[in-house]
Amino acid sequence: MNYTFSVFRSGLIAFGVVALLLLGSRSVADGNPRSLSSPAAARVGREFKLKARHEVTLKGEGLRIRFAEVKEDSRCPADVKCVWAGTAKVRVEVSYRGRGRKSLTLSLLNNSAPVDYRNYKISLVGLSPYPRSDKKIAPRDYEATLLVNRN
């Protein structure tokens, strides 16, 4: 009798662990902006990474940034020699305290100038993964490195 209860309890615990793992992975797969991969320490003046289809509110600020999509990725693949290095452009959606939502295009071309939004300057510093000629990058696999400074 005690053995049966122990097996039942172990099965119940295993079911609970699996259910929690499935719920956690579901929010990441669905592109839930509040998923576990959102950066916790995004701050003005510090570079931070943001996964595609995720968003972050900068610590101590009312500025929210959502990485909406990669508009262009013409960077020369790492395993190819190119005449031109190429560029990458991403679209982010920004808002301040939940208002004034605006779509901005950020670029990596020749250290492009930051884009102004309210009293902030927003820059795309990097985009990963870096392209290869033999592998297509899925839109959800991109991660932008951003930098936000005050004007």
C-alpha cells in the first residue's frame, strides 16, 4: 500500500514538472513579449540584447521597445568573400508609458545615426546570428543588440 502511494506521488510530481515546462516553453514559442528571454537589466546608456518579437521596458524609464521584425539582412555571409559588406535593418516599435506608439527603422549601415524618439536616441549596434551562405535564418532566431541614450 505504501509503495503504491509512493509511485502515485512520484507520477503526480513528474506530471507537474512537465506541465510547468510546457507552459514556460509555450510563452517563448508564441513570442510572448513577457517571456523569460526578455532582458531584465536594459538601461539607458548600456547595450542590451532583445530577441525578435519580444519587448522590454527600460529600467527606471517609461520607454518600451519591441523588436518587431528584420526588414533587411544583406550582410555578406561569414563564409563568402564579398565586394560590399552589406547591411541589416530592423523595425522596432517604441512607446513611452504606453502611449505614443511609433515604428522606427534602425540600420547597421556604416554606423548609421541613431534614431530619435522623444528625448532618446536609439541605435542598432548588432544583429545575430551572422548569416552563412548554407543556412537560412528563421525570423524568430534573430537577436538585436540595442543602445539607448538620452538626447
